[in-house]
Amino acid sequence: MNDNFVYKIIKALPDKEVKALTARLKNDKRERLLKLMRAITAGDDSLSKAQLYQKVFGTKYTKEKDYLLRNELRLMKIELEEYLFETGLKQELEYYQDFKHRMIGIRLSHLELPSYAADYFESGSEFARKNLRYEESIELENLAFSHRFKTTQLSPQLLPQMEKSYTNSLNTLEELIAFRKSYLEFMQALYGRMSATVAPEKLSTLPTFDHLNTPASPRSAQFYIQKAKAYSSFEEEDFEKLLEIARQLPAAERIQHEYLSLLGQYASILSMKGKFEEAHPIFREVTEAPNFHRFRERAPFYVNYVRNTIKIKQYQTALDIITSIENEVSESMLHIHLLTLKASCYIYLKDLKNLKNILPANFSEIKEIHRNYFKLLYAIYFYLEGNMSMAIHELENLLKTKELKGGENLYQLSGMMLKIFRLVEKKPNGIDAATRKKIVALLNMPELDAQGRNMVPYIWLNDEFGE
């Protein structure tokens, strides 16, 4: 059942929402759906269709009765969709007050109260503009203008209100043009970064926009101009300037999301440059942000956060983070990355029992790039277990692969580990000074670049055998 839509959604709901949905089913007297809900929340991933049927209907499952369970699952799906829509709408309205004001304005317009309707359209327009939804802001201002026109026909002294609506629309339009042009610069920077490595000849063919007349840039446009610089250079200083601009912008949802994304990117850049201690509090700052639950890039962010936490040797903390987010990434391509990081924590903690439990027994369903990395972790497991011959055998088999998927670093790292293990194997009573010197020379081999030296297996080798 663990691949069923209804099962997946119910299992993903936090406890608070499970209780709310359970109470809702109770109030609606949906007894079978209530039993279905309780059976799924109480069960584990091994819950079978037959077991679920037994819990819901109280009788033994047969194929002939399968349609009964399918029907209950269909009804529960409808119930879940309604619940997700209602709760999602409630959460979104908190950030989309312009939509709320638009709806109120339309109702007031139907009630023939154009002046009040215009007030709501204007307040909604201002909220949308502050949140950088310029098109929506202009549309609401246009509605306000048309309603001001109605009231001015009856009361000419209200003409200044029409002028205000016109001026607001003009100012917002100017901001929109500058904002969109700055975003084009950001897109161009990303294209340039990609084409420089993939197809350098394409960059000169990209249409420019220098001919566009742009009003003075609002702060939001400056944000994207600096963002273009930051994503072109990937330098710390450019990201620091970008974050400084973001801090000065209104607390708009769009900017808040951008800010968290940039903060996470900045932490990742520091981590990639080996500044793990500096990166750690920044990663933590992102998770402690009030709107982190709405952050759409949580899964890749967490992978980088866990990786950095391992680099500062906080292995149990890294395991706690992984445990807290495993359900979020269970369907994600990043799940396998978290699994390798979990294995890395067990390696450092020398927790061989848990390490063996999570290392895959069957590699057939794992992509080759991940399969080879796991084989490297298996070699470390055998070494820690005291089975050096198996560790060496695993590495020898890995290096026999004609094209080692995982890049040059994985190839060099596998070869380095094999040479070190062979040296250690010859010294069962302890590593002498001469052998230590050879191992250190291997650890410093120039063929492994900075990215390779940031890989967990290399850091473990260095910790285990370095000076």
C-alpha cells in the first residue's frame, strides 16, 4: 500500500493535521473513512491491502471484494483533496491579501457601492505592489480607476481620486518595466554561465535588451541586477552585497523566499570553499526563519546542510536532521544522497550495525553513479569491520569498471583508498613512520581536486590515516 496516493498523503501529514482531519471525519460521521485513516496512520510501510481491508471492513480480503476498498480509497482521496485545498487556500490568503481585497471589492461593486469598492481595489493594489506582483497591482488599480470614474460622474469634486489612481498605475508600470528588465539580466547571466561550459558560441547569439528604455530602477530591480552578478561570479562578496539589498526590501513573500534561497546558496558556497564552520550558523539561520515551512527548496537545502554538518564532525546532529526530513524526500531524487550521508555518519560513529543495515544489498535498482559511491562506502565498512581483504577486493572490483560513473574524483579517490589499504595491510602491528609518509603523500596527490577533497570518503581517509 505504500505506493498508494491516499496512503502517501496521510503518512506525509504532520500530527496536528492528522488530528484535524480525524476530527473532521468524526464530525461528518464518515465511519469507514475514519477506520481507513486510523489504519493507515497506525500502520507501517509493510501494511498490505489485505490487512487494510481487514481493519476497515472487519472481514477477510478477497479479490472479489477489492472494489469495496477501492471505493473507500476513492472517497478518501476526494476528502483529502478538499482538505488540502481548504487548508492551502487559508494559508495562501495570509500572503495574498490582494486577492482577498479583490473579492471584497467585486462584491461591493455588485452592491452598487463603487466608492467602497475602489478603496478595496486600491488597498489590494498596494499590497500586490509591495509583494512585487506588479501585473496584479496594475489590474487592481485599473479596477479602482473605473470605479472612481463612476463616483466622479456623480461628484466632480472627486476628480483628484481619479488622478491618484492614474498616477499609481503609471508608477507601478515603471517599476514593472525596470523589474522585468533586471530579471532579464539575471536570466542572461545564468545563460552565460551555462553556455560558457556547454556551448560558448551560443552566447553571442542571445538577443540583447539594451534598446529598452528603462525608468530609474526600484530597489527590487537593483536586487535582480546584483543577483545577476552573484550568479555569474559565484563569489562570496557578490552574494553578501545581494543579501544586503534583500534585507532592505519590503517583507514581501516573494523576496522572503528569495532571501532564504540566497542565504542557503551563500552557505553552500562557503561550504564548497571549505569554510564549514562559517557556513553552519547560516544554514541554521535558514531553518529557523519563520517562513521556512513555505520554503520550496527544502530538500536540496537539507542535503547541503547535512553534508556541512558532517564536515564539522557533528555526526549525531546530522543524523537527527536526516531523521526529521526523511519523509519529505522519500520520493525525491535526493533521497539517495541523504542515504549516503547517513552511511557516512555511521562510518564516523563506527556504528557498524546501522551502517550495514542501510547499505544496499541489491544494487540493480540504483543508478551506477550512486552504486559506485556505495561500493566505496562498503570498502570502508569492511575496513572498520577488520576485514581488510574484502575491503581491498571491493575496491579492486570497483576500479575494474571501464568507465567509472561518478567522475574523475571518484576514480582517483578509489585508487587512493586502495593504495592506502594495501600499505596498511602490510603493517598489521601498526603503521611505521616510513609507511605514514607514503600515506600522507598519497593523500596529497594533485590528481584529486578541491571538490574531491571535500568528499566525505576523502575526509574520512584523511582523519583516519593523515598526520
